[in-house]
Amino acid sequence: TRTPVNVTVTGAAGQIGYALLFRIASGHLLGPDVPVNLRLLEIPQGLKAAEGTAMELDDCAFPLLRGIEITDDANKAFDGANVALLVGARPRTKGMERGDLLSANGGIFKPQGKAINDNAADDIKVLVVGNPANTNALIAQAAAPDVPAERFTAMTRLDHNRAISQLAAKTGAAVSDIKKLTIWGNHSATQYPDIFHAEVAGKNAAELVNDEAWLADTFIPTVAKRGAAIIEARGASSAASAANAAIDHVHTWVNGTAAGDWTSMGIPSDGSYGVPEGIISSFPVTTKDGKYEIVQGLEINDFSRARIDASVKELTEERDAVRELGLI
Ligand code: NAI
């Protein structure tokens, strides 16, 4: 029998946590034959709710769930962690400036990065979900100098999945017929969902759609503003779809992309496509054997270049701001 994989989830008592934990425990994160130990990190006020969720996890009698530990101590939560899902973050509240938001999150992600550095297993893989996800991932990574930088990733898979869904609706195709879609840049309103290399049932998506106005005025804003539309409709932010995307992100990272397809991940740039080295930006990636590689050699047209550059500019500004705050 396999040794259980230690999966740490921060913000476990939140709404994404509630949608996420049951799917991890039922085997959707890593695979149907991989037992897991769950480590739940919460702030003191969240511990009781996390315990309630743990009671429900027990009551599911998941065959793959070998143990649950709940703590407000990051060193304990990340002890021996193989996978870390950093979901808990400080949300932007009314009147909060970007600098305030970044420094509040620095207060969370810097110590968590250090705790990962000091306690996690050698094969640790980190996914940051909590916003601003890309820059929070950069802060955590900078605090973990002993962990290879590429193990720190940020979630743009929800954007990726949203874009696939919108493109499927537009073309009347099945979502499973859509391949090679890319989210570039930041998980924010500046993100760029790119269909110029995407395929719909084997045909080039941009040629099939053949409508640049739809791209610029409908598709891109619909994907980028989907989070706000969900809040407006549901009265609460997207949680189940975010949890689903987190599952997809890690599952793909661990188990690989399909031949003839790729996915989108926020990862430390190696300078590809003119994205400054070191910032955590979304790229098209293929994955295999637990490692990812940026898809190389894609032609970037003027329409795409301007949008990638705008989102990357925002990321470099966020990097500069956290550098100024001494967070990296
Ligand atoms: P939530 O407010 O329901 O839950 C957050 C939880 O984190 C709370 O239980 C809170 O007690 C906990 N928490 C706060 N600080 C913590 C710390 N230092 N250590 C451990 N736990 C801590 O929020 P929700 O809806 O679950 O969202 C979580 C985050 O995910 C938010 O930042 C949200 O913006 C982000 N998000 C990111 C998406 C993406 O695509 N990257 C999509 C949707 C949400």
C-alpha cells in the first residue's frame, strides 16, 4: 500500500475550503489510489469551524482519508507537507489601497513561505489560491530560499476553465473538444485569455470564431469579470468552481497534460515571451512526471502582445510594491 501524501490546506474553514476538502479526501486531487493525510491551517477564530468540517469528513468514511490534523501553527501544518494549497488570504475591504492589501497578505504569505521552507517535504508543491494569488505566491516563494522556486505556483486554472466554457458556448462545441487555450499574466481583471492557438475540435479557434470584436468586447471581459458576475448573482464569491480549479491545477501538475493539449498555470517566469524573469505569471504549460514546462515557440500577434504586456506590467508593479514593503 502507498504511503499517504500529506496535503496542507490553509483557510480550511472558508467557503473554498468547504468545497475543496471533500474532493481531496475522495481522491480527486491526486488520484483514486493515493491515500491522503489532511493538515488544516486556520487562524484561531477559524479552528472551531474547521473542526466541524473535519467531523463531516469523518462522516464520509472516505477510504483514502488516513488522517486530519487541525492547527493554527503554520510549522505544524506544513510539517512533512507534500502538497500545500494556500487558500486563506486577507480579502480587499472597502477603502483598502493596494499597498494595504499587499502588506496584509505579506503578513500571511511570508511566514507561511518560511514555514514551508523549514518544515515541508523535499517534493513540496505549492498552489496559491488566495488573492492577489500571483504576488502572494511570489512573497511565499521569496521566504522559502531552500525550496526550488518553480514549486511555487498561482492559480489561473479557474480563468482557464471559464474561458473554455465561454468558447464552447460560442462555438457550440463540447468543452472536451477545446484544447490549447491559454491564460496569460495575472489572475486579475488584466488577465488575457488567448484563443489564437486554441483548437475547437481540431480547428483553430480564432479562425473559427473570426470575430475580433467579440473577442475584445465580449469574450475577454466576460472571462476576466466572471468573478464579479458570480458575486452579483450568487451573493457570495465563487467557491465550488474555485475549489474545482484548484483540484484541476494540482491534478494536472502531478498527473500530466494530455497529448495535444496544455493548461495554464501561474509560475515563476524564466523570461519566456518577454515576461520578466522571476515574476509569477500565467503561461501555457505542459506537465509530465510532476514537472511543468512552458510551451515554447508560439507566435504572439499584436492583439495578444498588447494584452500580455498590460497584465505583465501590473505584475511587475505588484512585485515592485512588495519589494518596497520589504516582503520579498
Ligand atoms: P473565505 O473568507 O470564505 O475563507 C478564507 C478562510 O481563510 C477563512 O476561514 C479565514 O479564517 C482563513 N484565513 C485567513 N487568514 C488565514 C491565515 N493566515 N492562515 C490560515 N487561514 C487563514 O474565502 P474563500 O471564498 O474561501 O476565498 C479564499 C481566497 O481565495 C480569497 O483570497 C479569494 O479571493 C481567493 N480566490 C481565488 C481564486 C483564483 O482563481 N485564484 C478564485 C476564487 C477565490
